[in-house]
Amino acid sequence: MNSGYTSELRHLNFTIIGNWKMNGSLADARIYSEKLDNFFREKKLRSQVVVCPPYIYLAETHGHFKKGGQDCSENENGAFTGEVSAEMLSEMGCGYVILGHSERREMAETSKQIAKKAEIAHKYNLKTVICVGEKDGEDFVEVVKEQLDKSLAISCDPRNTVIAYEPVWAIGTGKTPTLKQIEERHAYIKENCKFPVLYGGSVKPENSGLISKVPNVDGLLVGGASLEAESFISIINECENK
Ligand code: PGA
């Protein structure tokens, strides 16, 4: 199958995203930024690295790496208490936003809302990371096809959107699909849309080298193992050696 990317381009675009979820502190954000920044100053990397801290720590998370939001509002602005807009993320220096993470879909976020968020995110020049994945016992094709059909906005194109395939049963459990399954599932997603596909779900320093070498894997979305700078840096190093 032809994903539309040469292997050279695929490597240049390899994207590693750290999603802190609702973890960390202000002090952590500062120390983490310093460690990552020092690492980036010493090493010229081919991969794109993006850190997604909680909104409130975005201002203190900075260095020679990109940053992103973990979500954004489906509305542009207005009376939406507690929400954060795509424009605000952009203003805070974000280049990316994660949309439709399974933990948000679990809170009743719909694919339709995700598409709406993506459209607004693109308006403010954010790259969207649209998450899809089946729960334990669900059929991969059935679930992911529907999520892809409904979560992608008309504004999505391969320059502003990546898909993150994250089997829900693999998130935070230490379980992962086999490398063959990852290859086949990413191939299926690429057959259905033309976007790069990241893998997420229990990525650790120990398995990141192997997963990053799987054909059709264009990057990684890392949760728990991105919380410590040292562990995230090990993952980045593993991917650089692929
Ligand atoms: P995990 O989370 O790496 O802790 O499994 C991945 C994710 O939820 O994006």
C-alpha cells in the first residue's frame, strides 16, 4: 500500500509527542523544560518532539522543542466556563493540539465535536493529533472506521493533521498490540485517510525502538513514560537510532 510518503520523508517527519495528562506541577514543568532544552542543545534531532502539559503550565514549558494542548474548545470564544480556545493555545506558543483522546471520548466527547474542534484549530494554525482506537473486545475496523469517518474535518490535510492510533486497552496498561498488528492497523488507517499515523499505548523506553521501526509508524504518542524527562529523552534517542 502506498501511504504517499517516501521513507526519507517519513523519517524526517517522525513525530514524538509527550502527553502529561493531568500530571506534574509548576516546578516539574520548569525542571523538565530545562532538561529537554539542554538535551536539544547538545543534539541535532531529525524527529519532531512535542510536549503537551496541562494548559496551566504551558507558559512555563518552553525550550528548543514544540508544545501542544491536550484539547481545545469546539467554540471559538464566548461564555464557555472552563474551556480553552484554539486561539489561546496558539497565543501560548502551541503548534499542536491533541483531539479526541480516548479519555475525553470516555467523557462523552463525540466524533462530531472532534471534527468541529479540528476545524477551529486549523483556523489558528494548530496541527491536530486526532486519536482513534478500539476498546478491549471491540472490533478494530468497525470502531476506527467510524471514528475516522466522523472525526476528520474538511480542513484536515496531511500537512496539518496526524492520526494517533491508540488501542484503549493498551493505554496505561503495559500491554501493546504485536508489532505485526501495529503495522497492519496503521496500514488500514492509511488506506482510509492519507495522514501520517502515530502509535500510542504503553510506549516505554524499552519498546519504543522496536515500535518506531515498524513500517507505517510515523511517530509515537507517549503518556506515562513522558512524565520524567529522562524517560522521554530515552524514547527520543531510541527513535533517532531507528
Ligand atoms: P500511556 O498513554 O503511554 O501511558 O499508555 C498513552 C496515551 O494515553 O496517549
